Amino acid sequence: MQSPRRDVLAHVGTNLRRLRTAAGLSQTVLAETSGISRRTIINLEAGEANISLSGLDRLAETLGVGFVDLVAAPAASTRDIGALAWRGTTPESEAVLLGSAPARSEAQLWSWTLAAGDRYDADPDPAGWHEMVVVTEGRLRIERDEGPITLAPGDHAIYSSAQSYAYVSVHDGVTRFIRNVVS
């Protein structure tokens, strides 16, 4: 017996179809409005596609819902989501969406781990979005358009995520950090 998916795409197909229908949008109109191809939307709804986190953000914005509304199990508590959203080149590198709380739009709480030398490159978020990061183990360099910063355990950074940025582990072992996304 195969265990259920715990990744961030586990509920996207069902949620996307339900939210698109509720908004009265065809797949074609959603594609044109979001900038995501119709083929990708068809495959997402069928549970057969992969999409970037920023692509999911664009779909959610177009549908007038939060990112969590698109990715969480319909009956799940937004405070305890536990969905794997990204995996690096090694099993030690992953991002798990832990939960979300309301903000102007929403706030997300993430637990990240990066193996030595691994990195995650992010696309800019919409204007007004911010991140709050605190390192719990290792050393993390955040490469941002406004300049890089390196954080040690206990250090934190708060910055606009409406810019290109990347997380880079600059530690010989695993780097762990908590990330909050606020929109």
C-alpha cells in the first residue's frame, strides 16, 4: 500500500478545479489571466503536473484566494499543513510548509533544511510581500538584489521578497532555518 502524498501538490488538482469553477473561469481564461499555460492547468487539475511555487502563487492570486487555499487539504487546519514544497539535490534539503495565519492576505510558516553547498533560487514575490527568516543551525547566506547577508544560529533577517533572492547553505553540515512569508 502506497502512503498518501505529503507534497504541496497533493491537493492542488482538486482545489484548483473547485476554485476555478467557483470563480466561473474556464481553463483558457485562467491560463490567459495567470500567465500559466492551459496545458499546465489541465495537467495540474488531473494531478499530473509539477509547477513552481511562484506559479502556484500566480494561480492563487488570479483566483482571488491565498496560496494555502490552493495547496492545503480542504479539511486541514491551516495551522498544521506539513506539506513538502521543495526538495533539493540531497534528501537533507527540503522546504515544508508548516502552517499559515491570516495577514493582509496570509502569512506562512516554513521549516527549511539545506545540505552543505545546496541552494534554493526564488522568483520575486509581488510588491508588499516580506520574509522573516531565523537560522536555528548552520550558516545561511541570503543572496538578494539589495545585497547578500549571512546568518548564524539565532540570527534573523526581515526583508522584502519582491526581489530576486536565493538561500545558500554556507556550512559544512546541514543548515536549518524557519521562514515566514507575509503578504
